[in-house]
Amino acid sequence: MKTVEFVEALSTGADGEGAGQAAALFSRTFGKAPDGVWSAPGRVNLIGEHTDYNAGLCLPIALPHRTFLALGARRDGRVRLVSSLSPDSPEEASLDGLKPGGVKGWAAYPVGVAWALRQAGFDQVRGFDAAFVSCVPVGSGLSSSAAMTCSTALALDEVYGLGFGGSDQGRLTLIDAAIRSENDMAGASTGGMDQSASMRCRAGHAIELDFRPGLSALESARQVPFDLQSHGLELLVLDTRAPHRLNDGQYAARRRSCEQAAQALGVGSLRVPADQVAASDDPGRALEAVLTRLDDPTQRRRVRHVITEIGRVGRFVEAFGAGDVKRAGELFNASHDSLRDDYEVTVPELDVAVDVARSEGAYGARMTGGGFGGSIIALVDAGRSRDVASAVADEFGRRGFGRPRALAALASSPAQREG
Ligand code: ADP
Ligand code: MG
């Protein structure tokens, strides 16, 4: 049997592994004790893919895998950083006179948060020393970047007395700073789903995010019970580690296709027909009526994905809420098949991983994230993740694919103070 790299979550709390390791790295690097330890989770989207730019819905959960940050405030504008990924190479930067893009490499993410808070008018934010220890797989589409920026935002909020971290409303300000850091300092375009999930998800819940224009940040998020444990389940997350292939142009082409379809239908976004179809007595016929108004067969398939996928988010919430795990799994399967056949954003590694997970007894499995590589998720019985992941690794070995990496998830808590 081919071994699969299985990533365990570091334990939380003041006496947990995450807090202990982050504080130890801080003391070893900077020769003093930190002011405290904070953490923020990575995230994974349950369902609702390629719906954000169509004013649709998505449904992320916070992972048990988190980035832990031991931090100490400074009186000057210096920032000193170290990460467990490169513990012997600390980074340095200065907030004084800092411009967008002024810090290179991973240090841009945490430095950018302090910069963004100062830009937003919080002049009391000064420099800091920080040590990061993370068990969020980096670059797997599980948002290690948001785990880093959100943990930094929460820590700075507390040591500089901003007072935003204690409420959902207040956290919106910290989310803005985390997004600005990624966009303007790290130069990574991000729409905000990752940071909202990392800051606002609750344990045992998914957060339904609604991208319909005109909604306030509070109106656009809804907590949805998603207690896998009480159903005897867990979520397998498996990073295929497929090399990303030519995805830039493809992503832009999908967006353009959706915009052109909305224009042809005379609507602001595909959310409008999606809502009409969902409200219809005969959704199948209502969908056909929309599609017949489009000339291009490829465009019809793209639109069919978007409309059915937006509908699946609500149906998944309903099915899981009613305890219908079989139905919830079928919706995972339908989502993947639609992304493969209609939206055409899967690659062989994603399809094979999903097929193996299904044949190994998963209730449902689908790719998650933008596609063209990245991760799959599978709804499995508690304790089954490792076996299913090993079976995927075996099949990858037979086909000459790379070695996947996996973890088991329950819906976990948002950015928090650890100790
Ligand atoms: P993802 O967010 O899906 O993991 P990104 O490309 O958005 O992928 O972010 C990954 C980048 O974030 C890394 O290349 C690195 O610059 C930074 N990063 C995230 N976590 C850490 C960490 N623990 N230590 C150092 N850098 C990190
Ligand atoms: Mg990211």
C-alpha cells in the first residue's frame, strides 16, 4: 500500500501543542516571552463552486488545522518574523514609510495586516515580533494565507487595544485588513471568502456566504449547523498535488462566458435566473427555458453548472439539516459531475480521487476550490479518512500521479486567543 501523507491538527488551548510550539519558537528566536498566542483556521468550501462571481452562494467551514502565532508588541515600527517552515531564517521589515508591495515573500502577509490597519486610521498599531507555527497545508487551496493574515489581525487587535475581535460585527474591520494585506502587500488577488470563513465560522457550523450585490457584510453571512460528529461522520480533505495546468486563461474564460450569458439573458448576474429556477414549481423545465435562450452550446453548459450549483447549496443545507446524509452526499456528487462535465474545470487527478473515494464508501465526493488541480472533499464515516486516502494514493501510484496529502476535518472554531 502506498503511504499517504496524513496531516494531523495541532491541539488548541493554552496548554495545547500549537500554543506551546509557537511560544517556544518565539522565545528561541527573540530571547523573550510573547504577549500571547492567537490562532486562525484554514478553510474548505463544502459546496457552491464558481458561484461567487455569479452573485451566488458558497458554504465554507473552518478546518481544525490552524496557524498559531505567538506575538509581542513593539514600541517602534520594526517587524521581526519567524515561521516554523523556515525556523532558522527570521525576516525583518519596517512599517515606517511602507508602500503597497514594499515587502517581499511570505513576510508580506503579516506585515501587510499592520500596514492595512494603519492605513485604515488605526495609528496606535506599531511594530511587532511574531512566531508562526502552522499545520495548514500551504498552497493546497485550504487558505494558509488567510490563516496567517487573520491570526495576525486578531493578535494586533488585542495587543494594540482596537477592540474589534470580540464581536462578529467588529471582526469585519479585521477581515478588511486581512484582505487588503493579501491584495495590496502580498499581491495575491483574493475575494474575501477565505478571510470571512477564518474569522466568522463557528465550531459545528458552516457559514453560508451570499454574494448578491447590495447586501451588507452582516446580511451576507448565515450560520448553518454542520455537526459532522453527531452524525458519526467526518470530512476527508485530500490535496491531489496535481500540477496546476494553464489555469489563468481558463478561469478568465469561465468568468467571461458567465458575463456574456447574463448579458444575453438581460440580467445583472446569473443569480437572477438561478433564483427563478429555484422558486419554480418545475425547476427542470424552468432551467430548460433559460438555456434555450442561449445559442452557444458551450455557454449553455456553463450556465447550467452555475444555476444548478447555486441551487445545490440550499438543497445541501436542507438535506444535512434534516439528517439526510445520503442526499447530502448525492449533492456533493452532482456538484463534482457538473464541474467536470459542464464547467470543465477538473483534471484527471481530481476525477480519479473522487471516483476512488466514492467506491471506498464515501457518501459523496467532489473537487473543492477553483479546479485545474487542488483538493477534493469526501463525506465519510468517522475514522475512515485515512483508509480512503490510502486507497486514493494507491490508485495515484498505479497511474503515475504524484503523492497526495490528506487530513480529516470537523467544522471548527474561528480565529481565537489561545493563551
Ligand atoms: P493557500 O492560501 O491556499 O495555502 P496561497 O498561495 O494563497 O495558498 O498562500 C500561500 C502562501 O502564504 C505561502 O506561499 C506563504 O507565502 C504564505 N504562508 C502561509 N502560511 C505560512 C506559514 N505558516 N509560514 C510562512 N508562510 C506562510
Ligand atoms: Mg490563499
